[in-house]
Amino acid sequence: MTQVKGRFRYVFFDADDTLWENESHFREAEHRFALLLSAYAPENQIVELLTQKQEENIPVFGYGSKTFLIGMLDAATEICGEDFDADIYASVKEIIRELAHHEFELIDGVEEVLHALSGKYVLAVATKGDLTEQMYKYRASGLEKTFHHIEVMERKNEDDYLRMAAKLDIAPEEILMVGNSVKSDIAPVVNIGGTAIHVPHTVTWIHEIMDIPDSDRVIEVKNIREILKILL
Ligand SMILES: [Mg+2]
């Protein structure tokens, strides 16, 4: 395993499902959507179509609950056919409204870990998605003072991380990223020469699932508290 202590000035943290709960709320909204349309199709079929619509819409509209709304409306139109009406539209919109305002929940250990690292590292949030939603969660987290700043990237691919490094005037090798998603937090960082710590979450979005890259610059831990052993 690569030596981490003393090598990095910045530590970047993914936000959704690394600092706070997110994916479980999306899965709950998906379940509610399937219940709404249960007279038309079984849940697995509805979820499958919704997932397909999401994949089609993300490149056009980006990440976040507004794109999820569009995906649900696309799926509902297809599933309900001529039955699609204003009531279904209003019910879908309500599912998304509740998703966007779900109860905020920090992941266990996050506050303690950030407190232990602050003053020793420059801490920043590196997230992706809808700017309004990400900033709302950042402010609601109560962690704003702990962080130097937040980066909201469009896709969290290699180019986005290179742009982030250039903006902060650091080399890509100086990126140390902590996150739950192999696709967004681990693989692109390692591919540009950075180091990544994978902290798994119990629920992972199907869009984000991929194999962990085989590199000595990937460190796997079981939970966020374990990163203190590596960083301090
Ligand atoms: Mg995440």
C-alpha cells in the first residue's frame, strides 16, 4: 500500500453516501414510484424502465433529482399510455419534492473524522450533480466551517479532476480522494496519478458500480473512521 502520511496537503471528500445519506432516499423514491404505477406493471419492470430512462437522460440533463423527475415522467408516460394524466404528474412531482427535502442524515463517524483531520490537512468536498441541490446539502450538513471549500463537478471524470487540480494549483498526484463510488471517486483519480481511499456504502447506485482498479494507489477501508489510521 502506498504511503499516505505526510504526502498530502489536501484531502477531498465525496459528499453523497460518503458524508451523508443519499442513495437510500433515491431508492425509496423509486419504490414509491413503482407503487404509484403498480396497477400497470410489476415493480421490477418499472424500476428497470426508470433506470433505462435515467441513463438516457443523465448525459443531457446531468445528475440529481430533477433528472430523476424527468426519468419518472418518461417511464410513466410509457407505462400508463393514454392513462397518463395530471394526477399521475402531480403524484410523481410530489415524490421528487419529498426526495429533494428528505431529512438530512450525516454518516456515522463523519464529524469525528473531520474534526480529527482539520488543522492537519486542507479539507474540501468534491462532489458532482445539480449545483443547487449539492449546495443545499452542503449548507444543511453543518460541516461548512470544517471545509476549505466545495467543488461541484459536472461528471467527476478524469478531465473534471484535472481541472480541479489545475484550479487549486496542485499536481494530479497530490489529489487524495475519499469516497464510496469506484466509478466517480476512485477510478478517475487513480487514472490521473492520484490516490483514492474507498469507503463503501451499504447502498450503491447501479450507475456507479464498477470493479475497483488494481493499483497500489487505491486504499480500501471498511468505514470512514478507519481513514484516521491512514492519515494521522
Ligand atoms: Mg458518493
